[in-house]
Amino acid sequence: MALWLPLLSLLGLIPGAAPAPAKLRDAGAQGWGPPPPALLGPARFALEMYNRGRAAGTRAVLGAVRGRVRRAGRGKLYSLEATLEEPPCNDPMVCQLPVSRKTLLCSFEILDELGKHMLLRRDCGPVDTKVTGDAGIAWSDFTQSSVLTPSLSHLYPEDRNETSVLPLLSKDPLPHDFSVKMASVFKNFLVTYNRTYATKEEARWRLSVFISNMMRAQKIQALDQGTALYGVTKFSDLTEEEFRTIYLNPYLREDTGKKMRQARPVDNPAPPEWDWRNKGAVTSVKNQGMCGSCWAFSVIGNVEGQWYLNRGNLLSLSEQELLDCDKMDKACMGGLPSNAYSAIKNLGGLETEDDYSYRGYMQACNFSADKAKVYINDSVELSQNEQKLAAWLAKKGPISVAINAFGMQFYRHGISRPLRPLCSPWLIDHAVLIVGYGNRSDIPFWAIKNSWGTDWGEEGYYYLHRGSGACGVNTMASSAVVD
């Protein structure tokens, strides 16, 4: 794993590897106090990673350091800002151009897990660098041409088996017409997803974000070990930070919530494949909107399946009731399935979606026990063994799980299998519903119902590699109990 980390951090693929905001790049080190001793070890590790592969005489030295630390899964996550001093370089064998001494301001995120450091994010720039946000591409560069270069054509693929890689993983120069071609792809995106912006300046900024995202999607594509295709989605004009803030749920990895009893294992072995969609236990794909309410959709999907399997009636139930009335969770700011089960039980049941419709933001609780149509008796935690999970699912119904959503911003179709360092099981941030499993071309998968609408993924579904603990899919599996 260690051999991958320098490459992955340099490619900017580790979660959180977003460009530093302009205010960080413009800031200096004036007024920084001496760093706490706890920051020095991670800071020196960050410097070591920065200097790895650099020739003698070109390595940077550490200047001022500041930052903070917080718990993350089984370890600690350090968020650091540091100044680095790069020496002047006049050796033509090492440097292409003579340069003077340079001061850089860097931001790092470092995970310390069981005493081992892992670089999750690195972004450095000259202290006086200003971020303009237009990537050198003006709105006037837009063209009516719909012709794409071969290296871009897979972003809107006609042939879904096509794969290709941009020249962004090498040092080769970009094609001279790259900006124009990317602008054309962006125009297709605007039409496809009916996207408009208030000003020309915002449009330029979104274009630059889009281009950066397409580069990122291609890097993810090149390193994926499954059959997934990544490219343009309805989220392609959002920065990574925007996407995570609006649609994901970091609360999942910050708090384990209420402890549930362990479910009894299923005696029967798992069938080769299973899909509850074909057996009437799954409602249609829903859309959480611009709200981090995935936890509610995951739990509601599970309860819908449990009620159907035990009472014979499939009802579309109210996620909004949980947003409004579950006081243990944080509505659009995130929540935990274990808390949601408790809330349903304590409230006295769930209303249907028709009676308590989804708004996508928190309101005053309007639950009426008289309108409750569905009740649960308890909730259980399931095994982390994926064979046992499959056996339980086939006999008992769809399962609420939480995963690391790495790459899902750009997921189009296929079986996703990111490298483990990219999709750490300890950094889960999205709750979903497993509805089945099977194999495609001998590749085992979980069929996962998401809550981002049918215009994402495979008509709203995500397919993730099964049997490897991919993205922590087996770390937080649970279900309601309906007697």
C-alpha cells in the first residue's frame, strides 16, 4: 500500500485532495505561533512525502506550521498548513530553468492510523499566488462544434464498453485545442442537465471546475480495478468540497451512535445471485436533493422492504418524517441509521410519503400517530462477513449500509472497485441500500440503491465490487426488525 501513496497523493485522488482556497494561498506565515509538539511528527512526514523523489539540493525545508487534529475512525486526522522553503536551483541537469529561492504555502491532511502516517491531501503554491478560477479559458472559447477528441469521447459514450485515458497522467503537453473541446463537452453538460448560471463570471468558474473534475474522473478511471466508467454526471460542475458538503454525510464516521444487538446469522448458504427488485420488495429510486439525508433514505428503504416481507404490503414511506422528528440526528447535516431506527420506534411508526411528503429541508415535526402505517419492533447490526451478508439479504431483505463515496461524483455505470487507499473503509460518508448481488462477467457485485435520482448512475443504482470489503460496504450493515 505504501508504494501507492505518493502516486495517489500527487494525482490528487485521495478524498479531500481539493485545491486550497484562495485565502489560504494568499496568506503568509506572519503571526503564526510555534506549532504544538503533536503537529511536528505529521508535519515532518508531510515534508518527507513532498521531498520524495527530489534530487539532492532541490529538497524543501520546513518553515512555520499550524493546524488542528481530530479523531477519524480508528486514528487521528491532522489538517496542517505549513510554509516550505525551496532552495534556488541552477543545476541544468536537475532544473529546466534557473530559479531563485521560493517560499510555498502548503495544506496537508494526514491520517495517523495505528501509528502509521498516510498523506490524504497535499496542495502547495507560492505564497503570492492568486486563484482566478477561470483556468485561462474565456466564455468566448465556446464553440458549436460537437466533435470530441478521441481522448474525450468516452465522457458521453455511445459505446458504453469504450475506455480511454486522457494524456493527463503523463507529462505530455495537452492538445492545443483541448480548451475548445472541453468547452464543447461542457456545453453538452449544460444542455443535458438543464444547467444555468447567474453571471458570466460564475459560468467561467464552473467551466474551470468542470475541467478539473474531468481530469480527476480520468485519473479515477485509470486506477479503477473493476469495470466502472467515470465521466460526466449531473454533479460535474461542483467542487469536491461542495459535493461532499451538500450530498454526503461525514457524521457516519464521526459517531457510532446507538449500539444495536447482533442479528442471528442465517443458516442457509447464499444463493449465487439475488435481487429484491425482481421480487417486489423495493420502491422506486428517490432523490434526496441538496440535503445530506442519505441516512434517512437508507433506513426507510430497509423498513419498506422489511414491512413488505413480513406484512405483504410495499409502501413508500416518509423520509421527511425522520428529518423533522428524529432529534438524535442532524437532518440535512447528516445522521446515523442506528439513531433513525430508535426514532421510528420511539415516535410510534412511520407515515407514508403521500401523507408526509419530502421537502429536502428540516421543518417542524408534523408526525401524527393516527396516520402511521408502518411500525418496527427493533433493529439489528449485521455481520461484516460479506458471504454472511449475502445469505442474510437473500432470506431477510434489503440491507442498510454505509460506504465511502469515493468516485461516486463521476460514476456512470459498471462495477466500481477503487484502490483501497483511495476508498478507505474507515472514512465512510454515505448511507445506501443493498438490494441484491450477483456477477457480471465473473466479477461479483453488490446492487446498491442510491438516493440521487434516476438521472445518476445506472438509473439510480450503483454497483460495487463484492467480497473485498470495497469502500467499507461491510462495516455498518443493519436492518430494522418487523415482527
